[in-house]
Amino acid sequence: MGVETSVPVAEMAKKRAPSRTCLAALALISAATALPARAQAPAAPSPDSRSPPAPGAVQERTSAAGCDRPLAVAGRVRSVIDGRTLVLEDGREVRLAAIEVAPLAGAGERPPGGAGRAAQRALSDLALGRAIALSQDTGPADRYGRTLAHAVVSQDQPERSLQQELLAQGHARLGARVEPAACLAELRARERHARQAALGLWADPYYSAQAADRPADIAARRGQFTVVEGDVVSVRESRGTTYVNFGRRWSESFAAVILKRNAGALLAAGINPKLLQGRRVEVRGFVAMRGGPRMEIMRPEQLNVVR
């Protein structure tokens, strides 16, 4: 057998451990090399000192607008025309998508313009002189050439959706067309909060939800955007058109009308008109007269089953 030649562990540790003098020298060297690096590193800019991105730049979207789409920085708001229309510094007009606001009516017109002016003031408070970013609606520009878009105040952190703010304050109602569908739930929740609290428009009987069993009140809003709620009495189909009836007299009662070409979109969204009898339903859109007051339902967001 051979003789063991291993050194005790404590003895090896003493031999391998650097002296205190060596450690101090190493510390001095490290400090000397680290200090210049820190001095050269630029300080992080404060939120107020950051330059706004150039118009057209794409930013990572936040949850503010409730939509899964990128935001393009548009610029600053130069003026506010009404409760949903902005003019940017470069002259572009932007109409806020997915909402309806009261009009700026002139003196003696019906409806009175108080609600429209209140919406204009609210939008001015939110956006005038501020940088906004846009998520453009998939539909074409409107007949006046205005860009349809969801908009956020991009200089605020977190970013604030103009549509959500106006709905939450009761200065707007959810419109008859909401794209993308990812926006709908959050926008509807903001409107519901304002309705329950009777804020803004929802405190005015002219703009609040109309009772479906009062067709004369609905008929008085012919050509206007209106929200109607009531119990469905019957559902009938004639020549490919489905009639969701809220009364028993065809010539007088209110009915929601679904053309065959629009029925598929409702079914795809889980809404089967044939199963609505006896349910309480809310519909929104523009009132027309064909016998009694009618409202054409073209998109699923126009019809909401309350219970």
C-alpha cells in the first residue's frame, strides 16, 4: 500500500486564499475602472423631457383603448369641432369611432343643444392641445372625409381612451358599429356605469333608453340615433326578413328588423333572433317609419339581451 500524501483541508485553504493586501489591491482596481463607466452612462430622461414620436410612428398598444391593435401617433389636437370630432395640427379631421353624441343644435332646434355643447366641452378638456395616437377603424372615411378612429391621449401614462372617457362621463352613447370586436366589452361597461349613475345624457329623458312599449315616443325620434329597451312579444319571419316585435299591432308597435343578409353576422356572434321571444332586449340604431317605428339591425353590437 502507498503512503497518503493528501494535505489537510484547512491547510489547503490557507495556501489558496489571497492575502488581505491582494484583496485591497483588487478593490482599488475595480473602483478605478467602474467610476468612468458610470460617469459616461446617460441619465434616463424624465417623462416630461421625452420627445413625442413622429406622426405615423407605431407604438405598442396599451389596454387603454381596449382593442388589440397598434396605435399610430397622430399629433396634437388643434381644435374640437363637436363632441366626437377633432382637428389635428396638420389639418386632418378625426371622428371618434364607435360612439354617438348629441348634436350641436342651433337655437330653437329640437333637440336642444345643451347636451351637444357639454360633449364638446368634455372632449376639449380631454384632448385640446394634447398629443393623441390613433387606431384607425377598418371602415372607410365618412362622407365628409374624416378619419374614423379609436383615439388615446398618448402623452398621458397610462394612456386614456377618448371613447371610454366620454362614455364613462355620460357624454356619449355606444354606437351601432364597433370595430374591432375586442373594443366592445370595455366600451359597453363604461356606458353601463354612466347609465346606472344617470350621468350626462342618461339623465335627460330625450336621450335615455326609450321604452319599447311606447312607440309614439320612439316615432318622435325618426332619423335619430336611439336606444330602445323592452320585452319581445313575438318573432316573425316574412320573405327572408325577421321581425322582432315589441308589441302586437304591426301598424303601430315598435319592431327591430333583421334582413336575411345580416342574419348570419348575428348568428356568428351567438345571437339567434328566433329565440328572443319573451326576452328583455336592448337595441340601438336609427329610427325609421314603416307602419310603426322600425330599427334595422345590421350588426350584432346593435342588439343586447338584457335578460
